[in-house]
Amino acid sequence: MTKVMRSVVTGVGGYLPDEVVTNNDLAQIVDTSDEWIVERTGIRQRHRAGADQPVSDLAVEAAKRALAAAGRSPDDVDLIIVGTTTPDLTFPAVATIVQRKLGCPVGVAFDVQAVCSGFVYALSTADGFVARGRSKCALVIGAETMTRLMDWTDRGTCVLFGDGAGAVVLEPGEGDGSTADRGLLGFALRADGAKQDLLYVDGGVSSNGQIGHLRMQGNQVFRHAVVNISEAVIAAAGDAGIEVADVDWFIPHQANQRILDGVARRLGIDEAKVISTVAEHANTSAASIPLALAKGVEDGRIEPGDVLLMEAMGGGLTWGACVVRL
């Protein structure tokens, strides 16, 4: 039988800043309440990076944990891809800063900007290197400091987001080309720039020279999320050659518990198979999927050999899904 090369996840790690901001804390600065936030989003708290913590610091901590789990060192890393929408600097890329801070050798390092879909996009991009033999040890990281994009007078958005980072190590592994193989089995990526006004930041280097604040039409985003994500999930499962029902764990982007529930219902996924961290982490954008994955691995729910279905939707609009056998 002809062997095929797969991109295998060999280590997972997550990092959350020490500061915890509860809903009651936010109620002191904006017209909201714990009950209002929980009822509409499922969020109870979020983590916030310190003033002296750029997003690269979060990414480095998550990367160190993923490398340790994989039994690898920074010396082994030849590819770093970071999904982020909140970089340390306009340039260089966060990935190159992570490369320097970890002490990795010269290799390939760049960022992917797909907002909340960043990790799915980055993982699929890394597969093009690892599965083709162009990388022997890749770090794929989702890292965000979303609290720095908040308008703290807008209760519709400032309560939704938090900071954090998650990372995986990808290494090549031989498979038979069947669904029994370990590694990335299939994916589906989508974008629709015509929906930009539903979720965006009103600042940028070449528009007004400002960082800007996050702006969102929540109801419209919710409607598109449930429909679009479901289509991408089915497409990714088809690409992998599996049925959605065959998935062991559904690891969605942690945007809103109502979206998680809506997508799971639409796809017929048992809620017991859904990894949800939105109550503790809030929406950490590109970091949310790898953070949820790290949590599931850490608490023993997710085990080697399990089939994972991951999906996200973010500004752009961008969305996508992928299937991985751990």
C-alpha cells in the first residue's frame, strides 16, 4: 500500500495571563451585569494580559508547553506560524519575535491574519509544509490580546473578549491514506469580504494610523456563524472522508455559548462531545481553539487516537473547519 505523509499533532500547550476579570468587575465600569452577560453569551470571566505582556510573550509560554509535551526543544523547530490579529508591532511578524525569544534556529516564520479563524487557517497552511516534507517540526500558535481592541464603553463587545494563547507541535508522520491515520485529515476554508461591516476594527496603519476599536453587528454575526460554520464543518468532514457523527470531540471557536449550541444542534452533535471553555476564557479569537484543545487534553477527556473537529468564524468574514486525528 502506498504511504502518505500526514501532519501529526505531537504536542499541545496553552497559556492564560494571571489576571482574571469577572463579569462583576466589568459591571463596575460599563452598564451590564453578570446575569445579562451569562444569559446572552455564557461567559463568566476572562483573562487579561498585563501591561508589560505583549502577545508574543503569551505565544512563547504556550509554545514552550507544547514543545515539552512533544518532547521537543526550540532547537528542533524549523517553522513557526502564528495566527493573531493583535501583533506586538506592525512588523516584524509575531512569529519571528517568538522565534527569537525561544532561541529557535533560522527557519521559516510568519503570521496569518484571519482573526478568529486564524488557528484553522494557520494549521491548514502548516500542513502544506509538513505533509510535503518541507518542515520536520512546526509550531502553530494562536495568540491574542483582544482586550486591547476593546471600547470599554460598548457593553455589546467589551464583555465578550479575553486574552490568551494556545499552540501545537506538528511533525510529519506516515499514514496509509485512510481515516485511521493520525494527523490532519481534511479541512475547508472560506472567506466573504462583502461581510466586512459585520465585524471589524475601525483603525489601521494605512487608513487612519490608529489601533482602533472592535465593532460588531452581533445579531448578524450570530446568524451567519451558525449557517456558515455548519457548511464548512460538513465540507471538512467530507474532505477527511468521515461523517460528522464519527467525530469524538467537537472543538469550536469559543465565541458565544449560544453559537456553540446552535452549531452543535444543526449538525446533530451530542453536547457531551463539545469542548466548551467560553465561560472561563471568553472569546480569545485565534487562541480559542488551541486553548480549548489544551484544556481537553489536560483534563484527560481528549486522548490519543481521538478524532477532533475544529471550526471558527471571524472578521473578514473568514471561517473554516478542520479534522484531525490526535
